[in-house]
Amino acid sequence: MGFFSKIEEICFEKSGDGNLFFLFKKVLARARTRAFSLNNLADCRSLINFALQNRPNFMSDLTKTNAQFERVMAECKDIFEKKLHDYSASWRLLRPTSVTDQMYIKARRIRTLEINGVSKVGEGIRPEFLGLINYGIIALIQLESGFAEEADMPQSEAIALYSRHATAATELMQKKNFDYGEAWRGMRVSSYTDFILTKIERIKELEDINEQTLASEGIASNIMDIINYAVFGAIRLGEDEQNEAK
């Protein structure tokens, strides 16, 4: 049995599932700042106990994030379905580059509002984050299905595709959030905006070279990251609104 297999076995004995082993790996960085030997089973048991003690708080935070993320995604889906009813799938005419430019417009408006602090049309930042989420999912649909010359997609198909990509984005967030340990909560909302704009610029470059990359992530991966950052922004601003209302 390999060393890490033995550690995984100990974690399972203590917790009854595999989550503790993942948390053990997460806190290895903490251990490496102290006198610690990964090859010493006693040291590893000590670290496992530390992970076990902190597991309830960590898992509670993850559960809270998952619930908040799903609420925002449900809110966005409701907006998508209502607009689909009103306008049909008119976005099917948009070429992928046009969807990218629409995301760029929304992200630039968020950044401008953050810098200036004033909106002359009376619309705040949070709705723009929600718009980014929906345009991000539309971008994924267009990448997969290609653009059309008319609104050719039935509402049922559009909603099914939307749901599939929304689920994929949620699952990606859950995996990354576990690995990064809720790091997004320590970031400023303005940083989400800047990272979104950075991702959009990367997408534009990839579009210009027909996605012929040497070492970079593809367009779809960047779009998924944009969706997740936008959800985080919507969550944080929603929390701020709730706190102000108290």
C-alpha cells in the first residue's frame, strides 16, 4: 500500500467518507510552514486530527456557498426563461464574437460604476452580473451549437441546454471552491470584475487566432470562469443589500 493510500485509509476510518482526505490535502500547505514530515505517519495523524477538528466549519462554509450559488443560478434561469418567452431565442443570430462583445460591454459598465459610483440610468451593478451569467451560458450554447440565421431553437431545447451548462458551471465551482477553500470570500468584488475583463480579453484573442492555442485554456473554460466570478459578485452584492436592509 502506498503512503497516500494509507493516509486515505486513516481518513476514511475517522470520518466514514472521502471528504476528510481531500481536506487533509488542502491543509498540507499549512503543515509545510511548520516542522513537519510527510513521511512521518505520526505527523500525518496529527494533521489529520487538525483537519478533522476544522472540518465542520469548512464543510459548513462550502454548504452555504453551494446554496447561495444555486439561488443565483435559479434567479438567472428565471430571467432567461422570461426573456425567452418574450423574445424567443433571438440570441441564436449572434455569432460567438458578438456574444463576447456583449459580455465585454456589461463588464466595462460594472467597472465604470465601481470607479465612478454613479449610474445615470438608475441600474446597479448586481443586474449586470446576472446579465453576464446569462450571456456566458448563451456563449457556451452558441459555441456548441453554432449561430443561426433566425431564432430556430424551440424554447424547450433552449431551456434544456441552458440547464445543462448551468449545472456544469455549478459543478466546476464546487470542485474549485473545495480546492481553494472559500478564497473568493476574501476577494474584493472589484477584483471579480477585473478578472472577468481579463478573461474576456483572452477570449477575444483566442477568437482572433481561431483558438489555436499553445498552452492556454480554451474559450469555453474562460467563459465558465466568467460565469463563476459573476455569480460570486452577485452573491456578495446580495449579501451587502441584505446587511443594509437590517
